[in-house]
Amino acid sequence: MIEPFDPDRYLPNLQTLINRHLEAVIPGWALPAQAILQHLSRNHHEPIIDPWVIERKTLCAVENGRLLAAAHLLRYGDSENVGDWYKNVGDVTWIFVEPDDVEVGAALLDAARQQMIAWGVKSVNFFDNGLPVTLISGLPDCWPHIAQLLVNAGFEPMHPRKEAIFGGWLRDIPAPGKSPIPNLTVRRMIQDTNVAFVGFIHNEKIGWCEITADLSAGGDSPALRGWAELSEIFIDDAWRSQGVGAWLLQHAVEWLRLAGCDRIALSVDSEDEARGAGRFYQRFGWNAISRMEVGWGYSIIPTPYAFGSPPHFVSGDDSV
């Protein structure tokens, strides 16, 4: 049966289901129940996009009182403050199902499709707004059962983009040492809400390295404590291949170790990886631990119940 999520009955099961998938992507990552519950009403990791959401609904596939699968749905508005890409768009922001329950997942996607039709959205994205964790914003390769579920339901990569999550330890990375080129200095600054180590030659900014030292939301997600994120590293073309990026990154790593971090994770676009970014991070002992495909969706809402009979609802809510 498909029914709306009831936190009093299903929150522990939902937490287990979500965390089983998370820890397959990045080792040890998990969300506490309260963080998941808060996420269902607001995604604080998306301060720009989330306010555009005008409706939310979490659906569950339940059998004999046990939650087997769950999906979180969003509907974006069409007011002038909403970004053009999101106007009147639906988002199956996540769906989780055990590998042995793919048929249950198909029924749940049918229910999600019916909800999107009831909302009257113009198109549907998948896993665009994601979970209340950083980095995981697409379909990881360690969830093949969900990929097959989406393919069977008619989803496809509409605007495909491939990313790799790199991760590793901070402990063996040496201190920055002497500047690799004359007159290069580093300043620690706030940039795009992150701490950034910015390289200057005289007063010219030639590159930067942005980091986040606390992924645990101030301790609310203790499983992420000790992890840092490399948000961005950029070096102006004229100064590349001269050791500037590595030097700035070593400064950032020193700061992260002072903050108590011992591991790091970062996302690398496939094109950047092909141009050498992957080799650069491997020099620090950081390797690809997961790969994702981003940009799944429907360009047109398909006919409801395309895969079997309509789902059974027990809530009495005609909008489900």
C-alpha cells in the first residue's frame, strides 16, 4: 500500500533505509532521525532553491506495517522570483527502496507520477534537491537498483552530467612550506560563505581554495564529524602548473587539521577529471570513491499508471 509518511510510525525505518544508501556512497555517513524529519519540511542546504517550493509530500510503500520504500516530492512555484529552470517543475527529490523490493519501488513511482499530474507540473526532475547532506546530488553508481527503477519508469538523463566524489585522509599531507613562485602570498578570507585561502601576487588575486570544516551542522549530524569538504579550487590560467594550487591546498589542509578534521571529500566534474583534476587530487592520496550521474528527469509527464494498475491509497487524500 502507498500512504503518506507518518513520522510516529515510520521514522526509524526511514532513517535506516536512507542511511543504508548513504553509507554506500561515502563511508560512515549517516543522518540522525531529527535531521531527516526537519528535511521533510525544509532543506536548509538549499537556501536559494528551497524557498521556491510551494508543496511537499513524502510517500511510503508499506506492507504489514513495515516501510519498504519512500519518496520525497516537491513542487516549485511559478512566481517571478522562481528561477526559470524551476518554474512549475516537480522534483522526485529522492526515492529509496531495498534492492529486493524494486517492484514496490515501481508502485511508489506510479504514485509519485499521479501526484505530479495532480499538481499540474510541466516536467519532473529526479534527485535535484537531494538529501540534507553535501556532495550527493545525483544518482550514485552504487545504487544500480534505483537506476534500473528509474529507467523502467521512463526517466532518463535529460541534461546528463557525470561527477566523481573523491575522498581521503588529511594526516599525511605536508605543511605548505615556501611559496612556489616569487611574491606569492596567501590570505585567509570569507568567500561565498566558505573559508577561502586566496593567493595574491602583489594585489592581484590569482587563485583560491575554498573549504568547509564542519559538515556535521554544528554537531547535529555526528556521523559527519571529522569530515571536511573541498568546495572549490581555482587558479588563473596564467599561473597554472607552477605549484600554486597545491600550495594553497596545503594551507587549507593545515587549517582543517586545526579544526579537528582528518578526512575530506570533494566532487569533481568528469570534464575536469579528464583534464587532470583527478591526478592532482590523487597526489594528495585522495581517490574516487563514488561516481554519480546528475540530471535525470521527464521532459513530459507520462500517462499515469503506465506500469500496471493504479496504486492503492489508504489515506483518503485524493491529492496523493
